[in-house]
Amino acid sequence: MADPIIISASPHVHSARTSKKVMYDVLYALIPAFLVSIYVFGIRALILTSVAVISCIVFEYIIQKYLLKTEITITDGSALITGILLAFNLPTNLPIWMIIVGALIAIGVAKLSFGGLGYNIFNPALVGRVFLLVCFPVQMTSWPTAIENNLTLDAITGETTLGIIKEGLMYGETMSTISEKIPSAMELLLGITSGSAGEMSALALLLGGVFLIVRKVITWHIPVTIIVTMAIMTGVFWLVNPEMYASPLIHILSGGAILGAFYMATDLVTSPMTKKGMVIFSIGIAIITVVIRLFGAYPEGVSFAILIMNAFVPLIDKYFKPRRFGNQIKSKIM
Amino acid sequence: MLKTFPKGGIHPEENKITSSKAIKKMPVPKVVYVPIAQHIGIPSEIIVDRKDKVEIGQVVAKSGGFVSSNIHTPVAGTVTKLDMIVDTSGYKKQCIVIRTDQKNESNFEVQEFPLKKEITIDQKDILQHITDSGIVGLGGATFPSHVKLDLKNDNKVDCLIINGVECEPYLTADHRLMLEKADEIIVGIQILMHALHINEAVIGIENNKKDAVAVLKKAAKDDKRIKVAALKVKYPQGSEKQLIKAILKREVPKGGLPMDVGTIVHNVGTIFAIYQAVQYDQPLIERVVTVTGKNIENASNFWVKIGTPIKDLVAEVGGLPEGTRKIVNGGPMMGKAIKNTDVPVTKGTSGILVISEDEANRQDAKNCIRCGQCVFVCPMGLEPHLLMNLSEKGLYERASFEDIMTCIECGSCSYVCPSHRPLLDYIRFGKSIVKKLNTAKN
């Protein structure tokens, strides 16, 4: 026999599922939202996304090759996804150099300085976004308005739904007057609104989210728990005083709620590994988001909420373990 | 809804290529190699010497203690030597080499014996027969059967479970046996129920063997105490603990035995061996082996004499195909890769699987992406990624605290890991160290 016989321990078969395939599934899931984004914002969405993706991959390559001198992992698809998710969380008229800074923070600081794929504690794309939000608050909160002139580079800037609500309430307006200025629930669902590149159409995002669940990349626990908890919390406030608080439907369909629940919070690396843990994690995200939206200075709080809960993941994993088989009775041997 | 165990599990490609192939009789080999450690527990003691003439079914190595088993010669012939040979474990083990006497060549005539329904033997004698016949668990674990049947008086076993699950991909030995020897298996079950005073028995069969479910239901129709349960196809349902959970919804406590929840589990192959031992006084010297693989020409199931070299089996199915890179003793999930085909078939050999180039190599391990798949599929509720990590770092106390010892080594975690991490390899390693530490402590 020419070829040597291989001796290895069982199992001798594998599911053929690879990290790469998982990453590409996430990529496919983002396609509908990306198409909506291009439809709404035109060429700017394309530029933003390309710059973010290319910068992420280039930074990963440079840092791994020259700084860390480790194996180059740009082909595993994770830098690509970080780039797309970063772009989806930025306004489309952000100056290009800021996008590059965001990518550097996401890849260099949030991912590689922690040890690369699998070792980062915080969601890299969100760290990039929050860094930009804190450093450049003006540029990060002026969003182009949808549809009009979607092929020109200078868009008219407008405010997001949550921004209008926050401001209106601050000036003593009531929800009934504000609601005339904000998009309807149907418009929010389809994406005829203003906001970050990828948070446009709740419908497109839901479509991709369902795909991820069907492909078993994520489970339903995180997105469903986040949305249900948000609906309950905002619903209670809305029922108490509908003139002071927006309805749960507006809260869920606007801002980054759907994007966050299906794509950001579910990031495999930075979310808990047990189903019990995922539920706790998601309740935390929903509560913090609603508190920031209703009582904080920022109109939107999903990014902060996810990053805060990311920090709790090791603790959650330690205390919310799966139920061990046969553990109800004290051990005999051990 | 079909019954199954609730937590974890996977569904690998079934590849039951040989399920329609009737069991053929493998020619009796010229020389048999009979290892003395074919079961879990103490190895047997050799009681023959070189040049001794032996008769078929004669004891050649006697039980070395309570958790041990007699070993009989599968052929009539002459002991040529007592040698050390590499067995399926990969280690050199003591072995009795017997040259077959061509004149006295036995040809599996016991498989042709008519069905014998009446149980004429005394209850106490049944257990003695099983002990003397060297019967061990034929599902693969090879635990001496008489130990399982030695019920303490305070144990209240109310249900006997028969394991016909065969959840390993490729293997069809139990499937064929159930189809071809259904009546004998039912008598075997009645023998055990009679001996142990049990009034209920359930045969668990996965639903990819609908024909076996039907055949056994028909065979058992006159005995209301015996039920057949069709189970949802899910690996590792053939694991004792998972099977008990699926059928009886009882959970064997950590470190405990099925007896603790009022049941005992026997494989269908074992039941058939018990039938032969009790009704026809036939010791365990032959078993069904599936010889299979995607590129094997005449993959089939065989009645094989214990001690037959695996190369004889491979030759029978058309030889090793071009590009063979791995030979597995057992199924693809829990079987052991063997170095060459000189290794003999033992009591625990349920199948020989030949794997070619494209499936033999493992891919390089990548970073854990914390996807949680290993946690979701673990039927024991463990966290394989954590246990691997702890074993890798040498934190054995922590690993023990995280219940590493309850791992059943089913391999679901390694199977599903998208980063191809050798989870089970490290867990096995960690278990071996924890075991040593525990023995040192006591």
C-alpha cells in the first residue's frame, strides 16, 4: 500500500460545516438590507460599504503581517463581515477618512489587540461605531434623507425617527403632534426613512435574520428575547402615557433595534454560548436600550447596550450553564 | 411524535449501504487469533498450552475475576503459539493462535438450528449459562453481561430495554440480525425476563429501520409484555443513558447505573447470544460484522468467527479499494482506526469501515468562534469547548468540577465544530488524567 494509513481518534466523520461557511451565511443574510441601502442612498451606500470592507481587510492584513507577525486570516470572512456591519451602522454621508478610522479601531483595537477572531470581548463593528460617535458626534448624527437625489453625493440631511421623537418631547410636544413628522410603521418596515446605512428596512433585515436562523448560524433566542422585552417595556410606558412615549411598534421598527437584535447582538464571538445565557444577555440589552432611548441623552442606545452586555458575557457563561444530564442526584463515584 | 432523548444530538449522514444485504457466512479462517482481553475488565487467564488440541467451543481462557469473561475457541484445531499481537486498541496484547483442523471445520451450523421456544432451564442456571458462555455486550462496549444481570436484592428493575437502535452511521449488523433472527431475539428477551422476574420489556429501534420494527412487532405479538418502540433517528440514541431517557423518560444519575432507575439495557446482538447460550449451549464464538465503506464493492454483513483477521473480511468484499486511507473498527462516530488489517475480529467488532482519501484527513483546527454548537449538541449537557480548554491548560480539578467524567465520548461536539477543533481528543485526554488523579486520591 503506497499511502500510509491514517490513525486518528474518533469521530471519523465531520459535518462539513466550517467557520468560513458560517461567515458566508452571515454575508448572504446581509444582502437584502444592502440592496435596500443602495436603493435608498444610492452610490454613497456603495462607497461607504466598500471603503469600510476594504479598510478592515487591509488593516487586518497589515497588522497581522507586520505588527503581530502571525498567520494572516483575512480569508476567513470575519474582517469582511466586520466591515459590512460597521458600514451598516454609519451614516452614508460620513467623510471617507472617518470610515477608515472606524475600521482601524474595529479591527486593530477591538479585534486583533484582544487576540483576533474568537478572543475579542466586544463586537468590533460596534466598538468602531461608538468610537466614531463619541469623537465625531456631529458627523455621526447627520443622516441623509431617503430617496431624493440618490445618485448625487450631497444629500440633504435629516433626522432619524428616534431623533425627531427625542427632540420633540424635549420641546414639550406630544406624541400626537410628533407622529405627523415621523414615518409611518409601514414606511419604517420598507425603509423609506433616514438613518444609518444598514438600518433602513426592517423587512429586509428580518428576511436575512430568518435566513440565519434557518441556516442554524444563530438561534432565535437572542433576537426574539430582545424584541419581546423591548416591546413589553416600551409598551408599558406607552400604555401609561401615550402622549409622552412612542409606541412599541415605532421603537422596534426604527433605529438599530432589528439590525442590533439579529446581526450585532448575535455575533457568535461576543454572545453567550448557552441558551439560558442568551436570554439573560438579551433581556439586559433590551432594558439598557429602552432606558437610554427614553431617559438618556442619546436618541438611540442599541450599540451601547450591546457593548455593555458584551462585557457581561464571561460572567453569564460562568453562571448560566446547561443542565447536566443526571445531575439531580448526588454523584456516587466522584 | 416519535420518542427520542430531549437534549442535544446530531443527525450525521446515515450511509446504511448494507441494510438490504442478508448476513453471509464468512468462511472459517485457517488460523484464528484469539486475544484474551476482548471485554472491559480483567483480562482472561489462558488455560491452554502450545500444541494442545482444542475442540470447538472449548474454554481456552477462563474468566479472570467477577468483571471478566470466559473465552472459547471458535474453531477446532491446534494451539500453535501464545503470542503478543496488536489488537484493535493499537496495543500489543496477549493472544492465543489456533490453527484450524480442516477435518473438524465447523460451518456455523448453530445459526441453522430450529427456533426453540420453551425455556426448560432453571432460573438460576440461566445466569450460570450466560456467565459460562462468555457473553459480553455486543453493541461495542463489551461489558461482561453476567455483571449487568447480577441484580442485588434491593434493586427493583421493572423494565428491560433492548437496544436495537444502531445509531452509528454505516453499521447494519444489528439491523440484519433483527430482521433475520426476530423470533430468537424474542425468546432471548423472554429468557432474561424469566431469569430476572421482569414483567416489561421494550425494544428500542430507530425509525430508519421500519422493517425491523414491523418484524419484531409481529414476532412479539403473542407476548403482551414485550413492546417495540420506534424512535426518532438521532445520534447518540444507542447510548444507554440516552436510550433510557428516550424510552422511559428516566435519567440515570451522574456516576450511576441503569439499575439505579430500575432498568437494564442489552443490545439485540447480546440477546441473540444469550438465546443461543441458554437454548443450545453455544458459547459466544461468532458474531455479525458489517464490512462497509463508500468505495467497497461488495459491502455486506457477515457471520464471522471471533479471531478472524480483518484482512480476510476485507478480501471477502473485494479487497481494499484504491486510495484507502483509513480503516475503522466500528462505526465512524466511535470506532477505532486500526493500523493494518492483521488485527483480528473480537467480541466487540460490530463493523469494519473503510474510508478513502477525501474523508480520512482532518482539517486543521482554527480558533474557536464561540458559536456554541458543541454545547447545543452535547447530549450530556456539558460544555465541550470549556472542557477542551481546561484539559489543554492542565486545569484538571476545574475540568472535574465541570463534569468532564460524565462525557460519553459520542463525538457529537467534534463532528459539529465549524472550526474543526479536536474537542473530544482533549476531553478524552483530560478524562484519563482526572481518572488517574481520582484513583490516587482514594
